[in-house]
Amino acid sequence: MCSVRPTPCVHDLQFFGNSALSSGGGLAVVDQASVLVSQTSFVDNVASLDGGGVSLSAQLNITSSSFARNKATRSGGAFYMA
């Protein structure tokens, strides 16, 4: 569950069938110290470069979430951490 704090939080969402011309088909996070993802699904997302489901350059805390059929041309079908 997300609390009131400066850390970005993604909770109880579905990222389905999204695409990116570069990285992070479902979700891209840059310039953050950390991000919390909970009870979230990443399904059938596509990235032309990295991270079909998620691409990030941050500390990731993920709980009770799922990844299915995400694709990336270069690296990280489900997720990619730079």
C-alpha cells in the first residue's frame, strides 16, 4: 500500500497493451531515488529498446505484482534496470 511520502507509488493498476518507441513499454521511471509498485499487473507491453513492462533507473520495491508476455527488442522483457 502507498503512504504519504515523496516516493512515487504505483498501486492496484493494470498496464495492458502499451508500447514505447524507446524504453518502458508499460512504465518508465527516470531521475528518482526509488519507486514502489504494489498489486499491479504488466501484461502485453512492448518496448523498442529496453524494458517491455518497466524500465527504470531507480531503486525498485515491488510487491504482489505480476508480469506476463511483455517484450523488448534489446533487453529486459519484463523489466530493465539501468
